[in-house]
Amino acid sequence: MKMAIFLLTCADDKEADKISKVLLEKKLIACAKKLPVNSSFWWKGNIDKANEVLVLFESIEENFKKVEEEIRKIHSYETFVLFSLPVSQTTKAVEDWLKKELK
């Protein structure tokens, strides 16, 4: 079991909350944290901007594909951005908590 942080941008708080709730209920993540972000990006040949919500999901690498599948069912974006960052170290207490919550 390797801890990972998944990062996902959402259109707004409502979408971020809806996705977070589904992933928590399915025990695919142990925690979700939201941050407002101002994004600038290339989209269909043009530079665009948007106010979005960045969600950080605390989970394990093994859950990435299942998380992606659930997000695909709900997310409003044609192409959503979901990244996985490996966690190289954490505390024993966090490891124990993840093992307990993500059975």
C-alpha cells in the first residue's frame, strides 16, 4: 500500500463536494481538501482562464484507476485533469489511518 495524493480540478465547490462525497462513500479516498485556484491553460487552440476548485485526495496509488472511473461518471469537464503524486514518506499514524479507512 503506497500513499498518494490525487489532484483534481473542478468547475466549482458543488462539483468538488459531489465528487468528494462519492469517493469517500466508496472508500476510495480517506480525505478530500479543497482550494480555490485561478487557472490559465491552453484549450482548443486558445489560452483560456477559469476560477476553479482544486481538490487534493488522500489515498493510495492502487485506487487511482477506480477514482478515475468514478470521476468520469460525474465530472462536468470534457477533459478533466487528474494527477497522482506519490508520497515518499509520512508518519506511522497516517499510514495506520489509511490502512484502517481504505480497507
